Amino acid sequence: MSRTAAALAVLVNGELRGAENRWIDGVASIEQAGPSEITYIQDEKHLSRLADCRAAAAFLPHRLADIVAAKTPDLTQILVEDPQAAFLTVLEIVRPQRPSCAPGVSPAAFVSESAQLGEGCYVGPTAVVGDDVVMGRNCQIHPGAVIQPGCVLGDDVVLHPHAVLYADVTLKNRVIIHAGAVIGADGFGYRLVNGALEKIPQRGTVILHDDVEIGAGATIDRAMIGATVVGAGTKIDNMVMIAHNCELGQHNVFASQVGLAGSCKTGDYVRLGGQVGVKDHVTMHTGSQVGAKGGVHRDIPPGETWIGYPATPEAEQKRLVFSLKRVPEMRDQLKALQKEVTRLSAELAAAPPPSSLRAAG
């Protein structure tokens, strides 16, 4: 298709303002876009980044059209309801994803005779599919991935290189597991017997529901009994640790290096920033959020945002931070007061007694 600004405006049902025939051959961020590339401006926060913008065109909301025109008069505008969605539509045209691997089993893969593969599946070189594995349609098992015995995969599941599913794990439809992630390793459970640590058997499983995505290097441990569960639509970033018997709700988002101890629970739409740590048996209710590096030691009510270590409600933590910033000033004030008290005490000690006391004497 034509990649003129006018053609792209028609494609995304947008309103064009500016040069119609500007040719678009790429997409880029506001600062990095060149004179033949398109970018997007989602909201007011992006306006400060326009100073160095050299893009040919930009998707933006109607309410920002006049402001952007004043800042960058040569920028061709395509006005839309959702600039990011329009940008992603063009991204798929300008930078199409490489086609999926052709169905089939590589001669260099191992697939057990008792495994059942659905129609259209791909199994790459050195991948391993164990005994009694059941796989739905159109799954992609990339090189080096390992599926141990008894696992069940739904349709359109993707295991990237060297992802590992331990035995008897269940993945529902459209689950994506990125490279090096491990699903179903033993939970970290031990008890002290006669002065030595004795392993507690981990006989549960892991269940990942529809449309879950697990980042590279992440780990989700199997339950001791029952199941570690990740709800539909939840997205887990790279290097995240989910311990045994956790139960996560739907559409959660966990950033990199989050760690949940055993038996934690979340509601739906819970968001955890990078490096958040959560104590065992804590519940984070629906809509709750924790800022980066937060340390969660107790349950979080629905819809609340907590920050800090230990994590507390955002307003409470901000008051604490502002108070701490005043500590040096308060310390100086205290020293000044101590000096003043010392001076006044010395003056009082050196002063003659009141006249009434002299007369009585």
C-alpha cells in the first residue's frame, strides 16, 4: 500500500492536517524519528519532548493539534482518538513480524511416541517433548525448549528457546513463555529435622490460564499441593519469581525482578513495579498497586496504591518522606534551642534573687 501521510490517515480513520504527500518509510519515537518517519504523541506528557522532533508526521489527539502546530509547524498531523493504537497499526505495516515457523517436527527434536501434537504444531531442533504430553493446535516449541512428561498445552501456545516446563504443568490457550523461563520447578520448602534441612515434597502443579505471557528468565514454582495459578491475561516481566501456591488474578502486570513469597494472592488488575518484594501469605486485592522497590508485609485493600519499604499507603509514605527531608532543618533548630536554653539557664543562675526574697532574708 502507499505510505503517504494521506494514505496512512485513511488507514487509521484519522484527520490529516499538513502535507498530504509526505512519504513515510519508518516509525520511531519522538526524539529519534527522522524526516521520513512517523511518531505519535499520546498526551500532554509528550509535549516537552517535541523540541528536537524531526519526524515527518505524527499521530495525536484532536485536543493537542493547535499546541503541537505552534511548537512544530512543519509536522504533518494525523488526528485520531488513540494515537498509540494508530502508531501500532502502521508499525505492523512498516516492520512486519517475521512469519511463524512452518508446521512440523525437526529431525533434531525429540518427541515421545506417547505425546499428542495438535494440527499445525512446530517443534524446533533440540526441543524435547516428553511422555504423555498433550498439545493443542498451532503451538510453537522453539529450539532447546523442554516439555517434561504429563504437560497439557492449549492452542497457539509459544515456548521460546530453552523455556522449560516441568512435569504435569498446564498451559491454556495463547500462553507465551519467553526464553529461559522455568515453569513448575519445586517450591522452596524445607523443614528442620534433627538439625538438618529436610525437603518437603512438592507434589502440586502450575496452571497458566488463557493469554498469560511470562518473560525471559522468570520462574513460577509448582505448589506443594494444589496449584500455583496465574489468571487469564496476566503479564509477567523478565526475571520475576512467583513462589509455590501463589494464586494470581486476571490481567495483573508485574514488572521485572518482582518476587512473591509462597501462598500470596492477588485480585484482578493488580500492578507491581520493578523489584517489589511480597511477604508470604499476603493478599493484594483487586486494583491495588505497589511502586518500584516496595516491600509488602501486609494485605493491601482494593484499589489502593502503596509505596516504600515497608510499603504503606502512598499518601502516608509521602508524608513520611517529606518529614524526613526536614530532619536536618529540625536538627539545626534543636541545636539552636539547646544553646538558647543553656544561655538562659546560665543567666538565671547568675541573676540576683528577687527583691522580695532579699527583704525576707
